[in-house]
Amino acid sequence: MPGGLVALLDDVAAIAKFAAASLDDVAGAAGKASAKAAGVVIDDTAVTPGYVVGLAPARELPIIGKIALGSLRNKLLFLLPAALLLSAFAPWGITPLLLVGGSYLCFEGAEKLWEKLTGHDHAETQVAEIADPAELEKRQVSGAIRTDFILSGEIMAIALEAVADQGIVAQAISLVLVAIAITAGVYGVVALIVKMDDIGLALAARGSSARQALGRGLVKTMPVLLRWLAGIGTAAMLWVGGGIVIHALESFGLAEPGHSLHHWADQAEHALPLGGAVNWAVYAAGSAVVGLAIGAAIVALLHLLPRREH
């Protein structure tokens, strides 16, 4: 028995040493995965505040909390097991999944632009027709969680691709870390954004003149910030979706349009100051153009063609 206990302790110590040695690798893989998913995170952060506009201020943080819990549930209970099963049994399916998700983001961005151009926002019309605050809150939360499921799916797929060379345990730990960190970061920022006007009112009500001026500035800035965020969210859908599709096409052996975009971005980097930022901006703009073209084609297929039949 003592010999068995010593052997067991030796095994535990070996596992602990392995875990300690692997911790840096897992943390590095999680960081790499989070960085690659940053574009979708921007999109998620920009889109979510719109779901609490028009609701009672006292319900804003509880609603953000419900959406955050729904987002974490999406990632950990549904998407994480699906991602690990995909990695274990059908790793070839990761790229097609990214392609489909990227195309969907392109469609979402292009449809938002179409609604702005035509002056008809179907979602806003439906919200305006709901008189019961409880029903409106329920609808907004469920809508936000559905949208989050798509964005979270893209985040987890991008993260999985980034750690595909790791073992299954390291993949699982990395994806859990990514899910928790990104959910906390996104919805922490969203909570700060939606309460910024209340913070401004509190500052404007008391304290020094400088503090009051800051508070009034925050209150005046909020509507502008929300409009900017809506625009950033649409742009992010297009550039992230376009970039995902371009990367997926490259994985399938189709060099264009990725090759040309990289070439133009490299040329701009060497020709202009702030080279790295310029490179990113040119490539992001090109990805957005590609995303808009893909999204517009899907919008035309789903909206314009049926209307011509009537």
C-alpha cells in the first residue's frame, strides 16, 4: 500500500509538472487566439449597445448582464463542445465553417447599409410596435443573444484555427480562456458605454465646475458615440466578414483577392509613414470592399429578386 501511495504521488507530481510546463503554451495559445478574433470582438462590442437603446435606464445593466450570461452560455455549453468535436473528428470542416460565418457577417453588414439607404429598418419597426416594456426587454435580450451566437461562433472558430496545432486538452483550456476573457471584456465595455450618460448626469449634478463640465460633455457625447458605434459595427461586419472569406479562399488555394490586397497593403506600408497601421488600414478597407460585394450579392438574392417576381 505505501508503495502504491508513493507511486500515485509521483504520478500526481508528474502531472503537475506537465501542467506547469504547459501553462505558458496554453496562455500563449489563448492570447494568439484572442488576438486573431479581435475584429469580431470589435463588431460584438459595437453592435450590443443598440439593444438597450430606448429601454428604462434602471434595466440597462441587468439586460447587459442577461446578454453576457447568454453569450457565455453560447460559447461554453454549445460552441465549445462543437468546436472540440470538429477539431477531433472533422478538422477539415473548420475552414468551410469560417467561410459560411464570414459570408453571413458580410450579408449582415450589407443589409444594414441597404436598410439605411432605403430608410426602412425592419427591426426598429418591430421594436417600435411593442408597447409592453417586459415584452420589449425579452425581445431585445433574445435578439442580442441570437446575434451573439453568430459572432461567438466566429470567435470560437477563429480561436480554434489559431490553436489547431495544440493537443485537445490545450485547445479546450485555450477556448475556455478566450470565451471568458472576451465575454468579460466585451460586456464590461458595453456596460460602461450604456451607463456613460448616467455617469455624466451624476458628475454634472455636483462637484467642481470642471467636473460638471465633464459630466455635461459625457451626456452630449453619448448620442454621437452610439451613432458612431452603429457605423463601426456595420464596417466591422464587412471588413471582418470579408477578411474571413478571403482567408478561407486562400486556404482552398484561391490566391485572389487576398494576394492583391496584401500587395497593395505592403506597397502602402513602404510608401507612407506609420507603415504598420497603414498596412492594416489598406487591407481592412480592401476586405470591407470584398465583404460589401459578397454581402450585396446575398442581399440582392434574398431581397431584390423575390420582389421583382411580384
